[in-house]
Amino acid sequence: MDTVQIRFSLADDLSGGLKKMLIPIEDFQNAIKEAVNATEKAKTVFGKITDSLIKIQTAAQAVSHVGETLNQVTAPAIDFQQRMADLSAITGVVGEDLDAVAGMARRIGKESGLGASEAARAFSVLAGQLDAPVEDIGLILEKSATLAQAAGLTIDDAANSLAATISQYGLAAEDADRIMNVLAAGSRVGASEVVDLAQSFKVVGAAASSLGVDVEHTAGAL
């Protein structure tokens, strides 16, 4: 009887001890599970944060791209308005006449491919050299654009060349086409630059005109 009781008692003591040992192990396992869960939650949170940051970056890039596009679109218009303001200040052209010049510059700039701002600047060049109505300057501006394309010049150089020659010979705006052809042909045949030929006209043009030598014969002599 005593032997049986001792065995049972020993078994109970061992069982109780084992249970006490299992409790910390379970706690440790639970702690590991909680850590794993926390890690998974952290991954999820960080994943959401990363996605949000990517979206924010993408949105920022889109806004930046839109801003650059708007700048590209608006910059020529702003530049043109500044050119027109400068033109008005230099020439004194205002009101309806300024609107007419603006329309003319846009049309010529588009047709020639040189741009409205360049056409407006060339108008200023012509107006500074020629005492002529807006319509006449516009006609010379058209020929300046044509000469610039044909001779590979800037429209400013073409305008200067035409204006100088017309002024030296006392010609009218209607003669711009004639002068343009003389400059282009004289440059090609004489192997000289249009600008150089126009500079020569500035030197001898008035004298040649007073002697009755027309621009074509002067170009041939030069």
C-alpha cells in the first residue's frame, strides 16, 4: 500500500513539474507568434507606406511634367507679348495699329516658320530704319522672311539688308520684291553674302542712285 502511494505521489510531482516547465515554453511560443504577427503587420504597414510614397512620387512627377509642358506652351506667347511691348515702345505704334502688327507678325511667323516673336523683332528693325506706314513695313517684312529662308539668313539680317537698300535708293515698299531678287541673285552670282552686298549698297547706293545707276546695275558692278 505504501509503495503504491509513493509511486503515485512521485508521478504527481513529476507531472506538476513538467506542467510548470511547459508554461514558460508556451509563453515563449506565444511570444514568438506575437512577434511574427507584429512583423507581418509591420510589413503590411510598410508596404502601404511604400505604395503611398510611390503614388506621391508619381503624382509629383506628373505635376512637374504638366508644369514643364505649360511652360513650353506659354513661353512663346509670353515672349511674343514682350516683343510687342518692346515694338510699341520703340516705334510708338499703339492701339489698332499695334493689333494689326501683332496679327501680321503671327501670320508671317507661322507661314515662314521663323516664329511670331522673330517676325515682331524684325518689324521693329524695319520700323527703326524706314519712315513708312504700318502696311508698307508689313509688306517689306514679308519679303524679309522670304529672303531669310532663301539665303539662310536670320530675319533680322534680311530685314536690315532690305531696309538699307530701299533707303539708299529712295525706293518704296512696293520695290521690296525687286530688291529681294537683286540681293539674292547678286549674292549667288557674285559669290558674296547678302549681308555683305547690302553693306556695299549702304556705301555706294546713294551715290549710284544720284548718278542714275539703278540697283541692278550697281549690283552687277559690285
